[in-house]
Amino acid sequence: MDNLTHTLIGAVVAEAAARIIPVTRSVLPASTRRNLYMTLMIVGSNLPDADLVYTSFTGGTLSYLLDHRGHTHTLVIAIVLAALMYFASSAWLRWRHVPSTSTDRYWLAFIAVLAPLLHIGMDATNEYGVHPFWPFNNAWFYGDAIFIVEPLFWVAAAPLLLLLRGWLTRGLMAIALLLAVGLSFGTGLVPLSMAICLALLCAGLLLVAWRASARTAAVSAVVACVVIVAMFLFTSRLAYRQVTALAAAQFPDSILVDEVLAPLPVNPLCWEVILMQVNDDDYTLRQAMFALAPGLFDADRCSTFSLSGTTTVALSPTTAPDTAKLQWQNEVTMSLTELQALVQNNCEAAAFTQFGRALWIQRQGEGWIIGDLRYDREPELGFAELALPATPTQCPSNLPPWIPPRIDVLER
């Protein structure tokens, strides 16, 4: 997820925690308690993305792809980060001579642990993936359920507009809400009916925050976030099963090895799909737009803006027949033997496969380009494409132990 979403969700949880956690056997002043929760949740909800700091220093495509959402997005390191935040908050209390009880310290520890785990959990809901169980399991896990920038979460945090203290924080919250509503109505990615629903949700939550107690307002924001996650997780599983069945019916001779699902923002009924299929020596990636409820939104009414641009890899139109549920876009087929040989003989290609899920290769002069179709949105090399010389000058070092997502194809 984007860092604005992480920040807002962290603030929502902190506000709710300050309102509902019992204060019995607590000696912390209410304002100190709330400020500590807010600081821990906001910092902790962004701290796993500290990996962006060292990837910017090490530089290069491979460093970013393999180290971002890397070790800092694992349960082991999340506990380390939580411990650092807890000890920092305890040291601050001692420095300010603020007394605290064992109950106070327990809840501070709970919030410190919750914050980075919440970050990892939210990141796990989209198609980028995480590998949280390192070093015990180095595989990637993909939620394929929520768009990486989802304005619904910004709107879910609307009660903060009245709960936050200070004109600066309230002003920033107002800007976030205006952005959510404005982008939904102005980008063309969100159907008008869905944009209206988002605006109504925003208005409803603001009304609750205005008329109800602060505790009810904070809890309503948390409930809204939970409902949004549950809605997308549920519709994602429905879409996955239906796309699998449709792919088997339309391509009976191909083996489906994986499918990537990504919903359109604010819209759990329209899904971008990438199928990875194998037929003898042919390894094919196919793009499609899937409509979960064609009676409301046929596939051809779902926005295909992100699928209609020029890509680095040369795509050709898919000739399979369209239906109300599934509108085919483009595809690319390559030799499985060539892909396997390139990865075996080129150490940079082998390193790239530790990230590439919708993996593709393409000739470029005497060398190759390797990329991931999930993020191929421009004709030039993007952040998920790598130019490979015929002979690598130097092999990447200090690689993480991530299991290649397409090991099922590479070792076929």
C-alpha cells in the first residue's frame, strides 16, 4: 500500500485504541497516552518501508525489486522494530519523568507490535506480495485483493477530520479526503456510481463523527476499514474461482500455472487479470478484464486504461472470444526452453526471477530484456524491467533467499 494509506490506517487504529483500551490501573495522563499510541502507530505503520532508504543508496533495479518489501516486511524483523519503538517510548517516559504502570507498558508493547504487523498485513493484500515468514519460508505470498492505492481507505479515515487536534493535521486530513473524492470522479478509472458511493461513505462517516461520541466515531472508522478489506478479499476469491474456470474452458490445452488479480480502485466488481499458462514449449501471458457482476458492469464497461498503453514487451491481441464476464486484451508467448536457458546461463536473469511473477523475456540485439508484466506500463524500461547483456560483466551479490515465484515454470 502507499504510505498515505499506511499513515491514515495507523492513525485510525491509534485513535480507536486510545478511546476503547481500559484505563484501569493506568497512571498515564490521557493526552500522553493518546499521543504515544498515535506516534507508535503512525511510525510503526511506515517503519517497514525503511528498506526504501537503503535501496536508494545501493541503487539499481535488482536492489529495489529484491530488497523492497524484503527483510523489513517479515515477522521476525517486525518484532525487532516493535522492540525498538517500545524501548524508545519507555526511555522517553523516563526522560520526562512520567510514571507508568505495568498495564501502561503492556498496552504500549501491544501497540508497538501491532503497528508493523498491520503494515505487513495491508501490503499482503495486493498483487505485489510479501514473504513474511522468512527465514522459515522464503516464498512470496500474494493477496491479489486490493489495489495498491485505494482511496476507500482514505475515506474510511474521514472521522479523523473531527477527532484530530490542531489545524495542521485537520487540514492535511481534509486534503486527503478531497484527493480521494476528486481522483474518484476525475480520473475515469472509477465508474460514476462507485464514485458516488465513495462520496456518500465519506459524508456518512463525517456525519457520525459530528453527531456521535468520539469513541463511536473512532470505532466507526476502524469498522469501515475492516469492511473494505473483507469486501475485497471476498470478491477476490469469487473472481479467482470464476477466472480459473473460464480459462480452463477457453484454453483446454494449456496448463494454468498462476493468475494475477488486481481490482480497479473503489471497484470490487472489475478486475485486471494476468494468466500464466504453459502449452508444451509455449509459455504465454494473457491479459484480460474480468467483471464479477456483468449484470451491473459488463467486462467491456470496466476501465482498461492501465492495459491499453504501450508496453516494453511486444504484445499482440488475444484472439479468444470475449464474454460479458471476460474481455481479453493482449498476450505474449515465448519459448519455455529459451526462458529456462537464459535463467540458467545469466546470473542477472536468475536474480530477477526472485521477484518476477508475471515473468517475460524478449530479445534485444545480442542480449535480452527480462521483465514483469504486472508493472510493464511504458515502452521504455520501467522499474520492473532489466536489460541483460549477452555476457554479464558482474553477477549480483548478497542476494536475499526469496524463492522465485515462477519456479513452477523454470524447473518444469
